[in-house]
Amino acid sequence: MPAPFPPAHTAHPLTLPDGTTHPGTVFLKPVIDHPRIEVGDFTYANAFEPPEDWAAHLAPYLYPQSPERLIMGKFCQIADGVVFITASANHRRDGFSTFPFAIFQGDFESGRPSLPQEPGPDTVIGNDVWIGKDARILPGARIGDGVIVGAGAVVHGEVPPYAVVAGNPAKVVRRRFDEASIARLLALAWWDWPIARILHHEAAICGADLVTLEAEAERFGG
């Protein structure tokens, strides 16, 4: 008989066979307290050496006063070594020098000529996105639902839903399903269902049984 599924507010949701919890696996929502990071339920991250500060570990250039945000949906899977390089890491690059003279005088927000002149964009990760080991997600990336990011990939720009991307710069290797199936999956949005309902249909979700899932959605009105 399997153990109950851990609630979304559980910091360390992975229990090992000896009954101890795995310190390097966390649901991110309960362990991140950062004004510029939003994380959906059940999104987890793994680290071989667990950090004290998961926000700084994952997004080291995102400061409390940063104008941009890092937004992650539900049920994402973040492997060891993944780093989100958010827009506050940017240097001005339209002039002769990229050197940030202002910050070495403690001047971070005055609009000095050596600082970027416009706030950078948010970085947005969809639902059920798997980001492989040591991937780098660049400022302003928008990764669609169901995407798989290959290990070591460097991702920028917009990645369509249910794509597999790999390489540096990351490129779409293939789409996981045909366009019609992807549209049906996005309309279904199973990740918004109650967790008990998701677990009840684990076989259909993990076995790509759209017919069963759509029948379930119709039965409950979405």
C-alpha cells in the first residue's frame, strides 16, 4: 500500500526506504520566500549538495529589489545544477563598453549610463516542465507547458508547449505530440485538477491516454 501523497506545503516530500527524508529534494513553494519568485504547487528541485537558500541557489542574480520575476508553474521538475539567469544579471550592451561602473559606487538604481536602461523581462516556466541537469535558462525565457529541456541546454526566447529542446543555444529537437494532441492537452490542463483526482488518473496521464482524461474532464466540467 503506497504512502499518502505529500501535501504541497511539504518541504522535503521524498521519503527513502529507511524512513528518512531526502534532504536534497524539495517542493520549492514552501522553501522559497522571495518577493520576485512565484512557484506552483508540487514543483520540485533536486540538489546533490542541498543549499541553505534555494532561491539564491536557483536564481543567484534575482534580488529582492529586482524589477523582473521568475515564475514557475505546477509539477515542474528541476534537476541538480539548473540555474535561472534572470534579467538583473544583464549588462548594458548597446554602447562601447559593457562595464557596470555604477555598481562599484553602490549605485544600483539611479539610471546611470553604465546600467541597463530598461527593466528586463520576466522568466516564465509553464506547468509540468522537466529541466535537465546543469541547464541554463536565460533572461526572459518563456518555456511552455510540458517542455523537456535537455541536460546542459542553454535556453532563451520562447519554447512552444510540449517541445524537447537541447544544445547551446537550445533548439527544438522535436515536439512530444502532434499539434492536435497538444491543443487538447493544453485545454485539459490536468495540473489544475485536485491532487487526488490526478493520482486516480496517474495511468492515463503518464500513459498518454487523452480519451480517458477528456472523459474525466467532461464528467467534472473541466
